[in-house]
Amino acid sequence: MFENILTGLYTLADGMMLFSIAAGVIGGVIVGILPGLTSTMAIALLIPLTFNLPPHIGLAMLGGIYVASTYSGSISAILLNIPGTPASVATALDGNPMSKKGESNRAIVLSTFASCIGGIASVFALLLIAPPLAEFSLKFGSYEYFLLALFGVTVIASLSVGAIEKGFISGALGLLLSTIGFHPLTGFTRFTNDIPSLYDGIPLVVSLIGLFSIPEVISMLSTNSNIKDETQIKQQNNFAKFFPEILQQKMNILRSSIIGIIVGIIPGVGSSIGGFIAYDAAKKYSKKPEEFGKGSPDGIVASETANNAVTGGTLIPLLTLGIPGNPVTAVFLGGIMIHGLKPGAELFTVNSDITYGFILSLFISNLLFVPIGFLIAKYFIKITLIPYSILAPIILCLAVIGSYSIRGSTDDIIIMLFVGILGYVLNFFQVPRAPLILGLVLGTMAESELARSLSLSHGSVSDFFIHLVTRPISLVILLLCAYALYRGFTQHKKHNKG
């Protein structure tokens, strides 16, 4: 392995490769900030541009886009409460409240360094323990995936402390919306009203844009003030002074990195779920759980460390087994094969110079988005000085453009507005919106894996439950679900007593 790493370092020394990494990171940061422009879309559009490039240079550029866009979604989540990517939904829970207190720079520093550390931790995992971890992911069957989705749903109890009934109502709405479209096994359509755009369900990114942007637009139009004044921004314009705070979060970062890597390795789970699970774990172990949702630095660090740790984790089954862990790596697989490379042992032996060069380029990408992120955030943060009467229409235009750009369909704009109005109603009644997104993300996965599990049990519910408690991994996840619910309800009781 040491020889392969040296070969990768030699490949990395190519000036053109370093330029491609920088270009990918800059493009990724910009893509991540703008709602609707996802990592998947950016990589899919850029793959044709890498046809005539050497494989190591093309892959390094795509890797830079992937890691940088996953991080930079937190910038718009913090400043505008509009996550640039689904990975940053959990970050908005504490990032935006911190921004409204005049601590935008502090929140951005925490998210940037946490993202960098989480990303680098995942690259170490990819570099050192990829094959055994990838083999472990193959032990997950339909029963385990169903329980994993169920475990994600239990996070709702912790996200909704103080209003647990409202949290479960929001989560149930998300699960209900996830059933729109074709049934995963039978193919029957449900709740589509014969609208073709709904056959594949409600697009996650479109619903994310609507749920967070429209309520913000309505809120802005109902007030005449700005988020903060220019003196506040100047007073906190020094990013460096907040760096020592990240060093106080060692256990939170370690725990969130492990969660993110494990979640990334398991195909089909995703960075948004990794962020929520790490956020939930940070809240459980925090000395000040009551601060979560009100501007807790622990929540920002947990979410951003985990969702960036997912990036390297998703590449482990992709490179070793050819199994994409999420839509981004599915597109990435196409980029790998276009260059004549085949995932598996051959990548780490015959093409070790390309593979290890690419893995080491991810180290550079994770380090590079720190200064680039700060530079862009330094100017982007001034968006909070714009009067709401001007900012609200700009956000609305970006929401419309972002929604249309996903599939080029005007129906998606209508879906976005519908979900946005729903989000405003939830906001009005003080019902949390994050559980709805969680239900929407997990609903499809839970339903399809439940259907497959019941098929494997020949339709026998008793056999299905026997499998859940007799399969070792299933039993562990089931116990984690029970523990998560128990902790969520006990925190809820303590909050009500206090």
C-alpha cells in the first residue's frame, strides 16, 4: 500500500491535476450555495467535459465538485435558512438561529472546519480500510435497510423535544407525501391524479426548495427590517478568532465522523440522513441539549462533520465493488467507466496510480474548500444587508429557477409552490419542518424495503418479525431504534418539567 500511496503522490504532483482540483472546488462551492443546483447535476453536466482529459485529472475535478458542494450548502442554510443541498438540512436547525443572533461568521467557521475534518476522516477510511468496510456493507439486506430507515424516523422524537406531537405530525406528513407515485413493487400509481410529473414521486430537491424558501419569502415580505446591520458584520468579520472553538468539539467530531463514514458505506442512505443521525447523537450526549434548535454550535459541528464524512464513505463501495451509494456516486460510476476503468480490485492494482491519485486529490479538495469557502462566504454574507423587499423576490426567482432546472418541467415549479405553502402553514402553527423532510427522504426507502422483506418472508408477518430479531445486524439496529425513542421521550419529559 505504501508504494501505491507514493505513486498517487507522484500523480498528484501534476500541475494540471492541481488546477483541475481547484476548478472543481470553486465550481462545487458555487453549486452548493445555490438551491436547486445539486452535486449530481453538476457532475453529470461536467462528465462530458472530461472525455478528452486524462482519467486522473477528470476524476480529480469531479471529486472536488462533490466534496465542495456538500460543504457549501451550509452557507445558504446558515444565512438564509434555505439549505443549498439536502445534506445541509440539519445544519439549518442551529445555523440560521445563530445567524439571526448576529453570529453568522461563527456559524460559517464551525461548519467549514467541521466539514473539512469530516471529509478528511472519510478519505482516510477510503484510503486505509475500503475493502473490509465495503464487504461489511454487503451484509445488509432488505430487513436491515428497513430498520435503518425506521431508525432514521426515530430521530424525529429528538428533533421535536418540547413539541413531540407536532414533530410526529410533521414526520407523518413527510411519510404520506413519500407514497405519491408508483408503488416500488406493484407499479400501481397512488395520489398522482394522472399528473405525469408525480409518477416518480415528489422530487426531494424541489420539495426542499419550496419547504424552506417560500416560508422565508413570506416572512421577509411581512417585515421591513434587515437580518442585521453593517456594523454587526464588520465586528465579526475576523473568521480566525472562532477557530479555537472547533478544538473543543473533539468527541463530537470523532463520533459524527464515524457515523458519517458508516452511513456513507451503506448504499442508498445518503448525507442528509447521516447529518440527522449525527445531530441526534450530539443532542443526546450534549451537556446543553436545550440549546439545540436555538443556535447550538454542537448541532452545526455534528451535522457538517457527518454529512461530509459521508462523501468518502459513499466512494468505498463504489470503488471496491462498483456499488454506488447515492445518486452522486451513481453518476460518478459513469465517469469512471467512461474513462475505461472498472471498479474492483483492478482499480487498486493495475490502475493504482489513477485510483490513489484520485483518493489523495480528495485530501486537497477538503483542505482547499476552507480558504475558498471563507472567501466566497465573506462576500455572500453581505446578502444579509439587502433589504427584505429586494431579497425576497431574488430568493423567489432562485427558487423558481432551481426547481425548473431539476427536470426542465413547469410542473416542478407548481409542486415547489404547493410544498412551500404547506411549509408556511406548518411554520404558522409552529410545527417543525425538518421531520417532514426526514419522512420524505426515508419514506420511499422504508416502504420499498418493507415490501421486499415481506416478499422474502412469503407474505408471512410472523416470519418477517422473526427475521428482524434473529438477524444480528437487524437486532442491533432494532435496539438502537428503541434506545433512540426512549431518549427522545425522556428528553421531552425533562423539557416539559423544566
